[in-house]
Amino acid sequence: MPIYEYQCDKCQHIFEELVFNDATPACPHCGAGETHKLMSACSHQGEGCRQPASSGGSGCAGCSGGHCSTCCAH
């Protein structure tokens, strides 16, 4: 059950959602059903992802959204 990042087509709100199937979630900010999945990328160094010191353990250096749910903290 992966967590994906989505962006609302109506209000542009970016949010994460735990996905159980192929259904597209509604926006938690405005309730619109028109959302799309965003591409997330991690920066890998050696055995895992590298997180910036300022992230407080909640982000990967390569993620455009400031966090990556598929990475580990090193």
C-alpha cells in the first residue's frame, strides 16, 4: 500500500494519500475529485537516500515536494 503525492486540478493543493487500489482520491482541501498523481524522485547516495539536515527527518534531498515516503533517513 504505497503513499502517493497528488495535486488537485481545481485548487492546486498538493497532498499525500495512502492508496489501496487504482482509485484517484478527492482533494482534502476543497473536495474536488479531479486530482492527478505527481512524480516523486529521491536522491540516492550509497545505500540509501540522503536527507538534508534542515528537513528534520521529513524529506529527501531530491524530492521536489520536500518529502519522500519511499526513502529512509540516513
